[in-house]
Amino acid sequence: MSQSEFIEYSREMEEELYSQTHSHLNKKFKEISSFATEVFRKKFWNTESGLPRQWNRVEESEIERLYKDYKNEVIKLIKIVS
């Protein structure tokens, strides 16, 4: 194998490695995003005991607090993972 062939082969390997790594990371980030969304939905839409919230009985200020609390919780989860 000549030096130019080796260099070309090395470049191809590098490009393939980069492409596969990039693709794999994108897939994992999408999975993390889906997981975080699911955690938020379960916690926001359901009570601590797992029952659906009865929104007509919840004050608007409480809804805002719940939203912010669970949003921050999910952000912390994402930061831990990344």
C-alpha cells in the first residue's frame, strides 16, 4: 500500500467513524428528549399518587408552580445525563 493509498484509507475511516458517532449521538439525544418529556408529562398531569389531576380544582398559581417545578426537575435530569 502506498502512502497516498494509506492516507486516503485513513481519511475514509475517519469520515466513517465521525458519521457513525454523530448518528449514534443524535439518536441518543432524541431518546433522552423523549424520556424527559415522558417524565414531565407523568408528573405534571398526574398527582403524586399517580391519579390524573382534576384541573378544575387546581388554582392557576398552583398550575404555574407545578409546571415550573417539573420543568426544572426535567432540566436537572438532562444536565445529569449530558
